[in-house]
Amino acid sequence: MKRQLKIGFVVGNLGIGGAEKQLYYMIKSLHERQVSVRVFHFTKGEYYEQKLLELGVAMKYIGSKNFPPFRMFNLLIQILLFRPSIIQSTHSYVNFYVGIIGKLLNISTIGAVRNHIDRCKKFNKRSFSLLLKWPDLILFNSSVSMNALKKMKVVPDNKLMVIPNVIDLTSYKKLKQKSDKLKIAYLGKLNSGKAVHILIEALALIRHHTYFDSLEVWIIGDGQELTQLEELALQLGVAEQVKFWGNQSNIHQLLFACQIFVFPSLSEGFPNVIIEAMAAGLAVISTPVGEVPFIIDNHKTGLIVAYNDVEEMANRIHELIQNQTVRTNLGFFARLMVFRRYNYHHLYQKLMDTYLYLANFKGNKRLVQAINENKI
């Protein structure tokens, strides 16, 4: 009889987002292999809480973020009751909780960095080094972000590991017929770091072309810049072409209806939306943000444009609108690459390899044995 492996995930939020989707994939892959998983979450009533409950995953709400000492005490009690083999964070600001409780209870811990390390440092100025030093291991989704941290010499290199984002391709296996009406999509938050105004300004540069009246641009997502972007579209005379969808859960269905995906972002770790668009067979135009240069083979699986370059963005969009062969080939090879490199079905093995590295790093022979038994 194999030893039971128990993983406790400590989660900052469960709303609609790339980090939360990858958390869902991790938990689902473990749950499907009968690994005992429990989720300790700091927020309630969000999208992925319901999705995890539907899987049958045990969930425990920890408490208000307005009083961290209470939350720390409550989390400590719940961890004691569950007694996991490993405690794993999925948001960098939660690393501190995971690290302290792991040391108090002598439990192996994994922290997380999901954005570019510079962004993590910006939003956690006072606690930045502690968030990275307290956990036993820090797990990134981006090698670019990990290498940037290595240059800072904040923690030893042997404490850093990468598991790239994955995508569950079940909904993407049958590529649906694209509509005749050309549609361009953006998917993500609407904030200054995403630079969605670049897309709208690029549209204004191509509005004199004959194809423009039949063009649709779908902006999928929400954020504090929504009103500003709507006003910009009106001001530049492209409002009739732009549709703001807000947050949506049926992402793959919306992407299947489009032909081109544009991502003008300025700061990312591993942008999940890029591989989602590629899996749907879209021709992708993106800035070289975060992991993108390692995901996109320029002019083969997508097009990479410079940051904040409205004219280049407009030229690339025009090129793809005018040349269906280029558009189709980019989408075909991008989709093929995603199916090979970022398939969800590889995730369980990658998690087990990470847990095994941690167990050996800590010299925990019992945990090594439990992990090896669960890898089979």
C-alpha cells in the first residue's frame, strides 16, 4: 500500500485570472491521481472556488485579510488538523504565511512567483526578500522571471524552479470553422500594464482601409481602465468596431470565433492567454513580454512587436488581415507547438518532479518515498 501524499494549497484569491487557472490545473491533476489535496483560501465566493468544489476538492476559508494575525492563527490551526506533506503557495504575497507555518510545524514549503519578478518587487517593497527567503523552494511559471531573480542574488539558485503554464486542450481539440467576418481579440485585465490603448490606437491607423467597416475587435476582460478605453475608442472613431465583453468564462468559444489575437502588454511572467489563443488556432501578435520570446517563434508561430509601438502594431495587424495564408499558417504552427509543449497532461509529472526535488533538498526520506510511490 502506497504512502498517502497530502498537499495543502494556500491561496490568496480564486477569481478569474491566469494564476488562478493554473492553480486549478495543478489541483485537478493531483486530485485525478488520488493525491489528497486541501485548499486554504483567503477570499470567498469567487469563480474557481466553485470549480474546485465541483471537482470534490476539500476547501477551507481562512478569514479576513483585514486582520493578518487572525488569519495566520486560523491557518496554523487548519494546517495542524490536515497535517500536509507539503504546503504550497500560489501567490507571492501568501509566501510569508506558508514559510512561517512551515518552519513552525517542520513541514516542507513551496512559495510562488507568478508575475515578472520586477512587478513582484514593486508591489511588495518592504517584504520582498522575506517573501522569497521563508519558503524552502520558490516555484516560477517563467524562466525569464526566475533568471531575473537569480541576478538579484536574493536567494540561492538551488531554491528556484520553473513549471511553465499549461493548458487543458480538451476544449481545443476540434478546431471549429472560423467565421467569414474578421475578428481580432484581446483577452486580459484592463489596466495600465496591459497597454490595451495600443491596440485601439493601432486600429485608428488602419481605419482608412476598405476592410475596416467589416472588422470587429473583441476586448475580453475588465479593469480600472475600461471607461478610459471606451472613451478612447469613441475619440479615435473606432467605437463601432470595438466590443467590450467584460469578464467571461467561455474563453475558448470566444477565441474560436476570432482569427487574430493581439497582446500589447508591458509586464508579465508567463501570459496564459498567449497559449490559449494559440491553441484556438489564432495568429498571435505580442510584445516580447515575459516568457513570450520563448513561446513564440517570430514569423513562424506568431509575430513579436516592440513595446508601445502603435505604428508597428498597426502594420502587423494590416499584414495579417490582408494575407490569409500567413494568418492561417501562423495559427496552424502555433496550435501544433502548444499541443506538444504546454499540454496539461504533462503537469502531474512536473509537479511530482518538483516535490521530489524539494524532498531530497530537505533530506526528507519519508517524503521521498511517498512521492516516488505516487509517481508510478
